[in-house]
Amino acid sequence: MLKNYVLLDLETTGATPLRDRITEIALIQFKEGVEVARWQTLVNPQTNIPTFIQSLTGITNEMVEEAPTFAQVAGELLDYLDEAVMCAHNVRFDHGFLKAEFKRIGITLKQKVLCTVKLSRKLYPQYKSHGLSAIVERHQLTCTQRHRAMGDVEVMVQLIELAKNELGLEALRTAVTALSKKTSLPSGIDEHIIDDIPETAGVYLFYGENNLPLYIGKSINLRTRVMSHFSSDHSSTKEMRISQEIKRIEWIETAGEFGALLLESRLVKERQPIHNRQLRRERQLCAWQLAKTPDHNPLLELIRENEITPDNLGELFGTFRSKKQATDALRNIADEHSLCLKALGLEAGKGNCFRSQINRCKGVCCGKETPAFHYLRLQQALISLKIKSWGFDGKVGIKEHDPITNKTELHVFEQWCHIATVDNESQLEEAIQSQYNFSFDVDTYKLLLKELGKPNTTVIPL
């Protein structure tokens, strides 16, 4: 399969590498396809093991009380991992914990890895589930102690042996080779930086030769998204150009997708990266403002973004990128609802409008329909385009929390404007007390409107 590999499994106090700790390590080392060593040890996590975890793994606080700490076993573990490929079921979990533990003692772990979940999927694509319990049941494997480190490692050994017997050694090697292929990184990018990119939500920035970003993107999984830019089968010419030009990568973690979307939108507008055409494009928002009375002429007036104020938000309809887009949309509405183009301000001249003569206007321009009724029909026709008024008294915060990293952020808004994103009390107090200049941004408006529509969104009045 591989020349030198280690099948490894960990038991931990929880699911978060930055907060939780390792309680048990087990591994079996193979060289040239032959088992050469087994090693296992309990580890004192130097913290309490939650009751749920104790019942799941059978590892209690009493069992690890006299066990060595991770620092005490780190050297022996490194000897086994040296020049080997570390294989684990959901290897990102185990690799993440090991990196965090080694970092605590001042060591940067740089390890080649292979995921046996992905290997199982490649070898047995006809099956849906590839968790260890499903594999044991499906293939009738033997598991002496499920959720104990060595027991789970032995299941992986059996899976590999089973695949070798059922599918053949060549099929196994082909699957492993496909999973082991390295992504081709741009010249000048250290391959180890990819290991440092977290699998969390956030924003990433690609730089070329200078400090102006080439591209800014966001994702709920930064590492996966960044790596996708460097795949050999580039999905677009832009992706290929970015890959060729990039010299440096930076990233900013957020507590969730909403924060990543807000940060991406702001950074693109501030820094104007050359490959972010859609968000960085200069555009002047247009919206239709409805007259307050039915006898006003015209009933609608096109206003620009800099004319939008908190006071007129409730009278505005549509978020259009150009006068032509706004006019075309209004003509389509008039056609659908038999509205008068003269009353709407889209047709000049005296007397009846042309459309009334061909029965496409109900005749408000010639007395066949009252202005009040036409006005009511216009309001109903525009309802789907209505820009919502701010429905809160002052500032509010949208809370976002990542249970994996335990990162919490509060996004502060007022009148659809994003005031700040804060993660501590002092920043929050500053945001609450701050004065802001109202500037309507359609991207922020749409992002917040969508977030407020989600059932689990936490809104905190400030």
C-alpha cells in the first residue's frame, strides 16, 4: 500500500482541538506492507473528562490520573511518525489534535496524512456510510473495543486487509495513490502553510508581488476552498490566472458564514482586488421612490444610492444597478398589471397614453380609473420589490457562534448598516456608543435580510 505508514487513533475529551485534550493514543506501524510495531498509551489530559465521553470511551478520570502527559510521550510518538504517512479514520480530527498538542510544547508537526474514510469511499463507492461502526457491521469485522484507540486501529487494519483480498492489491494501491497525490501549489508558496489554514469559516486573501490583494474569497471551510484554487483541473481562466500569480496567502477566521460574507464584502470594497469583479465593480444603486399621494405626477421617481436615507427607506422599491435595469423592470410590471406609463413617469405628452388605446392601460390617464384605485394597484404590483424599513429601535447585534472553535462574534447593525463585528465587551461598548454615517449598501442589506429570515438567528437589541 505505502512504503511506511502508521495507522493511528486517538481518544479525546471532546471535539475541539483548541480546547479539548487527548486521553489515549494507539498506533500500528507498517513497513513494506508488514506490521513492525504496536504502541498504545493512556494520556493524562490535565483536565476533566466529561461524563458523556467517559461513558462513550470507558476512559475515566481515575484511569488517566497516573498516566503520562502528552509532553512525556511526545518524543516516542514522533519516532513512530518520522518519515511515515499517518493514516486515520477522519484524519483531520486526529491530525488537528496532534498539531494542537505538539504546538503546546513548542513543536510544529508537519506530517503526511491519509484518510481511511476517503479510502473506504474510493474502494467501496456503492455504500453510503463509511464510519467505523458501519464498516464493522457491513463487512462483519471484529472490533474488540469500539471507541478505544487500539480497537479502532485494528478495525482499520482489517478494512485494508479485506480490500486487498476482495479487490486486489493493485486496486488498493491505485486508491491510495489517488488520495496521496499532492495538490500542485504555486511556486513560492510553502506547502506547509496549507496545513496551517484552518477548516473553519472565514475570509482568505491571495497576494501577488505586492501588498495589493489579487483575490479575496470566503468559505465555511477555508482550507478546502483555498486548495480548490490549486486543483489541476481549473474551472475557469480566472482560477488559472490566480494560481499562476499568487505569492502569498493570508486568512481571517470568523465565527460563521454570515461573518465571512460580511467581511468579504467589506474587504473587497476597501481593497479592490483585481479578480473580484462582481463585488468590487463600481455601481450606483437605483431605486424607485413612490409618491405619498395618488394624484402626484409622476407617481414614481428614480433616486440614487446617495439619496437614500433612513426616512425614505419605506418608500423605496427595488435595488437596481442602472437606470436601464430599473426602467425595464418597471415597464414589465406595468405590462403585467395594466398600469399607466404616463402616470408612472415613463411616457411623456398630453392626453391619453398610447396603451389605453389598445386596452393595455385601465385608463387612469383618461378618467376610466380613479387615481386612488390605480395607486392601490401600483402599490400591490410593487410589493415584492419593497425595501424594508428598519424594524428595530436603534442598534442590534446578530450573534454567531462556532461550537468547534468556540469562537463567538456579534455583528452590530443600525438602519441596515454594518457598524462593527466584535468579540469582546470593550469592542461592543465602543460599537454601541459610536456615531455612524448612514450609507446604504445593497450587499449588506441583502445579507442581513437573509440572515434575519433564518429561524435560528439570534438578534440582540443594543
